[in-house]
Amino acid sequence: MKPLHKIIINKDTSFNPIWIMRQAGRYLPEFREIRKKNSDFINLCLNDDLSSEITLQPIKRFDLDAAIIFSDILMLPYGLGQKVEFEKNFGPRLGKLNLNEISKIDEIDFVEKIHRVYKAVKKVSTNPNLNDKNIIGFVGAPWTLLVYMINQQSPKKNLKKDFFKDNFLINRILLIIERFLKVHIKNQIDNGANIIQIFDSWAGLLEEKDLPNYIYTPTLNLVNFVKSLNVPVICFPREIKNYKEFCDIVKPDAISIDYNVDPKKILKDIKIPIQGGLDPKILLTDYDNLKKEAFKYLEIFKDHPYIFNLGHGILPETDPIMVENIIKIVKNY
Ligand code: CP3
């Protein structure tokens, strides 16, 4: 059985597997080397030779328990025909959303546009060196994708003032997102992904009254869909105020927590396997502090099924040596 499955399916508490959000990325010189020669980020994700190579870069260097496919949550709007670009020092910039155009896209057009992501999943999942590791496929949650598609850029702290103005548009888009996320998930699984993580990076932006419509209902539909394919699903509703209520309603197989969550409180509140939590900024400090902070999580979750990870993506300025350190600390615990 693969390491993350032992935790999520068997509820094993005898060890803690580790992987790191954004483990394939800018903190690795070998990634920056490839990125320098490939200025178009979407094209890089669609180059299955390179994207599978990038997926393997952290696995070659470190003793990680899972590979996460090098791609992006914004491949979904791209597959739907919305313009998506990544600008240096700015982040994603999306074109204007056209409901008529997007409504015309069918499953075949969508898969045709992004099928090389699935080819990369296949290449990674059939690599014999990864036999004893999990292959994590992922999607953005409907809410977070809606935010990018309507806002056309990162919302940072706030949404556009008139974000919720066109209710009809918003609800139509949500349904389209949900439909194609299922296609995207199914294709990743068919090509060898054996865990799915749903990233809801902007869950924290919503008021309580809006959670059922924008988060609980669409995410529950996706979670049930993944479960129907017999693959475990991890949810990461970053900065949501009430993780317990989220888990009670959405019922993912495991929950990934952000670094503002109090681990002791969540341990009391939540029965399902837990992942993550450590503040990525701790990796910018020193070995002793890293050990102290990592031990906090390892101690609190010592009798609970727990996958070690960060509370958000690793920062680009992280020294790869600190990644090696955190893996040693977790494995020797
Ligand atoms: O290693 C991995 O984790 C797999 C690959 C992965 C990427 N993005 C590659 C990437 C994953 C799982 C994502 C998820 C993602 N993408 C999320 C959810 C997680 C989170 O961070 O909240 C979101 C919100 C996005 C959208 C996105 N993509 C943004 C906002 C940005 C720009 C900001 C940034 O962090 O660079 C990206 C670009 C991106 N996606 C990069 C990488 C490696 C950097 C690209 C570069 O080299 O400039």
C-alpha cells in the first residue's frame, strides 16, 4: 500500500509520510533553469516531457512520499477557452469571461486543449522509480476558480466590488466549472493519479452565509464524484473559519489545514486524517527552529493519522537544504 493511502484509508498512526505543497517549483534551481527557457507557463504545463521532468525534480533530490503533477489549477479556465497568462511579479492574468463562448465548449474540445497534462500524469505514474509513492492529481475548488475567472487576477485580500452583482452569470459559471472539473479529475485518475487534492485557496474570502452555495454544495458534489471513482480526496479550504463544519458537511477523506489553524483545537474537533499546517516561513529560519516547530505538529498528532506538509505552498526563497532538513526531522521522529 502507498504511504498516503496507509494514513487516509488504514488510519495508520505509526508513521508520518511527507510531501510539500508546490514541491516542484521556483525554490529549485533545476526548475528555474527550465523555466528560464520557457517563458510561457501554460505551454510549459502542456509540454509533457518537461512537466513530467519537473514533477520528478523534487523526488530525485528528496525522500518525499508523493509526487504532485506539475500543472496549475488555472488549466481549467484555459481548457474552457478563457485566456490565461502568468506575468512575472504579478501572477495570473485572465482574459474577459464570455459566458456564450464558454457554454459552447464540450468535453472533447476541453480534453483536446489540455490532454498533455494527462500524458504527463501517465508518464509519471508509469515511472518504476515511483512505485512506492503516491501520485497526486489536483484541481482548484469551484469557488477559487470562480474567483479567478470573474476577478481575472488574484483577489489578494479583496474581491472586485461588484463581484456578486450578476447572480445568473455566477451560478451558470459555477455549474460549468463543476462539470469540467469532473472531466479533469476523471482523466487524471484514468492516467494514474491515486489521490486527488482540491485546493480552495480563497475559501477564507467568503462570509458564512455564502458558504453553502459557493463552497459546501459544489465541493461536496466533487468529493462524492472522486469517492465514486474509489480514490481518496483531500480538501484544502484555506483560511475557512470553520474547518469542523466544512468536514461535517463535505466529508473529504482527509483535510489539509493552513498555518492559522490551532492544531490542538482541530485535533479535538475533527476525526478524519489531517495534513499540513506548518507555516512555510519557518523554512526561512534555521534548523533548530524548524525542528521545534515541526515537533509541535508531530507531537500533537502523534496518535492521529497525519500527513506532514506545510500550511500553504513552499516559498520561492526557501533554501532546498531546509527541505532536506524537514524531511529528515519527520522521518526520524
Ligand atoms: O508542485 C506543485 O505543488 C504542483 C504544481 C502546482 C502549481 N500551482 C504550479 C505553479 C500546484 C498544485 C498549483 C496550485 C495553484 N495554482 C493554486 C492553489 C494553491 C495555492 O497556492 O493557493 C493556485 C491559487 C494557483 C494559481 C497560481 N499559479 C498563482 C496565483 C500563481 C502565481 C503566484 C505564484 O505562486 O507563483 C501561479 C503560478 C505557478 N503555479 C507557479 C508554479 C510552480 C510559479 C510559476 C513561475 O515559475 O512563475
